[in-house]
Amino acid sequence: MDSHRAGQSKRTKAHGSEDPLERLKLLDAEIRRLTHICALLSWDQETYMPCEAVGERSEQLELLSGLIHDRLTSRKLAGLLRDAGVDEANPMGPAGLPPLQRAFLRELYRSHRRSIRLPRRLVTELARQTAIGQARWAEARKAADFRLFSPHLAAILALVRESASCLGWVEHPYDPLLDEYEPWMRSSQVERVFSGLRPRLTDLVRRIVDSPRKPDTSFLKAVFEPAKQRQFSLRMLRALGYDFQRGRLDESAHPFTTTVGRADVRLTTRYNPKAIASGIFGTIHEAGHGLYELGFGEELAGTLLADGASMGIHESQSRLWENLLGRSLPFWRRFFPELQGLFPEALGGIGVEEFYRGINAVEASLIRVEADEVTYNLHILARFELEKRLIAGQLEVEELPAAWNEQYGSLLGVVPPDDAQGVLQDIHWSMGSFGYFPTYALGNLYAAQFYHTLRRDLSGLDEHLLRGEFAPILAWLREKVHRLGRSVPAAELCRQATGAELDPAFLLDYLESKYAGIYGL
Ligand code: ZN
């Protein structure tokens, strides 16, 4: 109540203010509210909306997106930024401003610049082509025939390449695309990190594949009643510290987290009756995203700084909970008896160590979203390589299926039998989302580096897990990562939290040691 009243009085005062910074904050707050309304409409579309409403819903979302775009590109915003002392030479405004205000100006200027550089014609044409492209992609995937999608992908790629040149770049045309998801990072930096990852990772996968010791996974595919899976998901979320007064859990075809406001962060998951792991780890993954969104500092509330530092940092939070904590043995020593209690027929005769090995089974497979934590990054390395070549004009769309299969052959030692299990498996390119894939692998790398530091800073991490005590872990993440939101760029955040630059050695050390135990390497 009190904070609500305080907010009101501040707003009244700022209305009459001539201070450009105060007026920019009001404008940003309005953009945030529109963004949150869009999020609610999209959440509803994925969960409860009747299917025939899809046409009207897309018009509603188009209207709101237009309103946001108008505000971001407005002369009013441009003028206020100028009055606040922000320009090309001073993208964070005058040096004397407090750090949080400089971060606010930096992020607002960044959004504004990206928006004005893309002509409206290009934005609407891309929206139109990707709407068609997604439908054609779905058909092509169903028919396992890339040729049905190829001309549409070529049209989308041409528009994306045009966007990259409008946005501008210095080193590589991929950079401005990557920048949308991983601000301030260049593809040369990603290359450096990935090239440190590749040799040790491919070697580890080879040793695992060659190991005669194979975990049993058959018991994970017994029958698991969805209602009981939901019961276990809710139990997990409460234990992890997810606040149901400020969130909820629903079901959708693809799990996601959406933020409708600082007190409204919603998760979805899915329950496959024949695959228990998909629901459990889907829920824990989204909980990691949700806890991040719920943990932004009070001082950032309602501003564009109440957001993830980057997609990679966001993904680090979901992967840390899902894999590094959620797939660990101490975690399951605590929770497996409860899971067994819910599913005595399927899991009654299974020991916790057998369960642990089962949920950590590694397989060089064809499908990214089903990949384990060891092979996952190889799926990303393949996509990153192909995307860069497409964007640079070094690879034609018709050559893509063959290039895809070649990448999978050399990185994972598997070759897709058809396009559906190969180049057509992901929706991203049909949506024009080039530059997104690397953030998944960056998330895994950041997660391992945070986990290493967490283990160092918090004595007795395993004992906490054995007792199901997550509050000290969450408190560490809140302090080092969550509360900062977008006020600190990802690279700086990583340095501050861990004392080191992003380094693939943390993930490699973690994987090599964990899987040596499971596979007897
Ligand atoms: Zn995620």
C-alpha cells in the first residue's frame, strides 16, 4: 500500500517537471506498461485463448507493437535524449550522473537507435514474411522437405541481411543481429569462447559414446499421470523459493516464462505422460527464468532496467537451476523419495543413483531441444557457424541442408535421415531470429562459471541441497546477478560476480568431472 502511494506522488510531481531525465522516465514507464500488456496477451494466446481468436489477437498485438515502436522512434524521445546530454559521443549522458541513471540512458538510447535505424517498410515486410515463413516452415517440417521452405527462408534472409546493414557493423554483419539478444557482444568474442570449448567438448562426447557403461533410461519412459506431475512441479517451485503470490504455473505446448509486471511473473510447463524428465526439468528451467525476473532490484522497478542483462545471462539462470543444481545427486537424494512416493509403480524399484544416472544420460543425437547438457553446446556451435555464413553471404539457402548435415557429421558424428530431423527442426530462422542461438550456449557457460563461484562462496553447498535448502543459493544469485537487472552489461556482470572473464574452462571442468563419474571415464 505504502509503496503504491509513494509511486503516485512521484508521478504527479514528475508530470510538471521540465527535467528531461524525469520526462524520459515517464515515457519509458509508458513503454514498459505497453510491453507488459503485450506479454499478457501473448501468455493468454499460448495458454487459454480459444483458437478462433488468433486473428483478432494478432491485430491487437500488432496495434500495441506499433504504439511501442512509435514511442521508441518519436521526436519527443529523441529531443529528450538530446536535452539529457545523450549522443553518439556520450551514449550514457554526462559523466557526473549517478551510475543507475547513466545505465538507464545507455539502454534507452540503445533501443531508440536500433528502432530508428530500421525503416518502417523493412519492419513490416519482415513481420509479413516471417508470418508466412513460420506457416511454410511448419508445413515443410511436417513433410520433411526443405524445398517447401527454401524460397521463404531466402526472402527472410534477404530482409535480415538488409536489417544488419541498416543497423550498421564494424567487424561482421552478424554483430548487430547478435546484439539484439546479447547486447554489447561481438561475434568475434563468441568465436573465441566457442573455439576454447570445441576440442575438449568433442573429445568428452567421443569418450562417453565409446564407454561401455550406459545408464538405464527405460524407467523414465513408464507412465506418469500428468495430474501427479503437476503436483510434483508445484512442490518443486515452492521448495526453490518461487513466489506464488507474484506468479503462477500453467501448461503450454512449449514451456516459457512471461513477465506481466514486477508482481506478475508467470511460468508454463508441459507434462508428457511417457517422459517424466521433460516436465520436471522443464519446470525447474522456467523457475530459473522466473526467479531472475522476480529478483530485480526495487530501484529498477517499472523501468527498462528491470530486465535480464542479456539472453545469455537469462539462460544461465534457467540452466543453473535445471542442470547444475537440478541434475545433481544431492538434489535428488532429497527429492527422489517424494517422487517415488507419487509414482510407486514406475519408480518403486529404482535406486536414487540409478535415477541420477538415467536423468544424466548422454547421447549424440539429432534434435537440439532433446539434447543432454554435454552434447547441447555442439548443436549450438553448428548453428552459429551456419548462421554466420548465411548472413555474410558465404552460404546460399539451397546449400543449407547439405552444410547442416556436414556440421552434424563432424561435430556429433550423426547425420539426419531427413530435413525434419535436420535443418528444419527449429522455428528460429522462420521467425527471422538470426543471432539468437549462441545465447543458449553462452547461458550454459555463464551458468557453470556462476556455479563455480557459488560453490566457492557458499560453504556446504551440497549439504544445503541434501536438506532442500535453496534460500542461501537464491540469496547469492539475488545479490550477484538478479538485483542488478540490466543495469550492468553481461560481460561486466560476469566479471563482478565471478572475478573473471567468461571462460569455457568452468563448464568443461564441471562436465568432465561429473561425467567421468557417471560413465567411468
Ligand atoms: Zn530458457
